[in-house]
Amino acid sequence: MNLGQRFIGVFTNPKETFSFLAEKPVWIDALILVLVAAFAFNFLIAPYSAKDNYQILQGSTKLKQQIGEERFNTMLEQSRQKAEHLTTSARVTQSLIGSVSVIIILFLQALLLMVLIKFFSTQGTYIQLLSGMFHASFINLFLGNALRAFLASSKQSMLKVSTGLAAFFPNLDPTSTPYVILTSIDIFQLWMFGVLGYAISAIFKLDLKKSLFISYLFWALKTIVNIGLGIFSLSRI
């Protein structure tokens, strides 16, 4: 299978696609594609994120108390300048950092998932799982981010852009704990980890039910950590 066939196969025929990848775990071209997709998304949303950050910072009384008024005002002014005029170089830098962060996170997720799977199987290798992880992420990074970018463009903001359960509660404050919890239960993440179950099954020679259980258990643990980090971040502003 070439990259195009694998890309389409992730969406249309995951069983066959991940069976192929289990035998031939190619991943460099998938990594490049993921890097490009993440860069494009971050570049598109950068102006909206800059405006959102300024808006949040304006009402951040806790941060003002923590770092002092003078330092806070300097930070606020820098944020205002970015919100009003984000230079191309700043957008590129921000996009590069964002896209590289995505790659690092996928490497780390594959490693942690590998540790979890080893409680259930002695088969498979990290490279096989890494290949599966990069290919499964096409769902979230292409379809998911395409929808998020469209919503951000229409709203001129990323603050209330959600492809999770929070989308069903439009009146929720995006800086509230309920919003953080609900937006973390994301439809594209659920789809991605469902597809990843096929990869786990093919690589580690497990039945599909057990593979899906492992995949969604990892998703649940990851989501709990993300919610905790999100709530902690909100408590500081």
C-alpha cells in the first residue's frame, strides 16, 4: 500500500490497512503528513488563538496577583499587540512549535500505550505501534482539525470551538470546569482510538474486543490527565 491508499484505508477499511502495517510498519511518510496537517491547522487558527489569549488574560485577576501588576501589564500589552497584529513569522514559529509538539505527544502516547499493552500480550514492537498511532491520528488531525478550523473561522475564535460533548451546550463558559470535562470527550478522538483498536489487534495478535478495551482504557486515562491539567490551568487565571 502506498501512502494515499493507507490514508483512505484508515477511514474506509481499517482492518486491512492495519494488517498491512503490522506486517510492514512504515511510518516516516505518515509522520511527515501529520506534521504538515498540524502545521497548517496551527497556522490557520493562530490569529484567533492570539485574540482569545488576550481576552482571557484581560480578566485574569489571579495571575495579576501572582506575578504583580507591573509584570502583568507588560504581559497584557504584549498579548494585545499579538492579538491586533500577529506577524507571519510569529504565526510560523507558533505553528512549528505546535506541530512538533503533536509529533512528540504521539511518540509518547505510543510508548505509554505499549507499556499498557504488554500487560496483555508479549507480541508486537514499538515501531509497529508507532506506525499504527501515526496512521490512526489521520482521523483527528485531518477531519477533526478541518472541522475545528472551519468553526474557528466562522466564529473568529477558538474559545467555543469544540468537537466534543461541549458542542451540545453552547451556553457553557469555555473557561469553566464542566466545559473542560465535556470538550475532552471528543468525537474524533473516540473515532481515532476505535480505529486504533484494529492496529492493536493486528500487531499484538489480540481479539478485537480486547484490543478495543485496551485502546479505550488508554483514551480514558489520557482524557482524565488532560481534564486535570485543564482544570489546573484554569485555576491559575
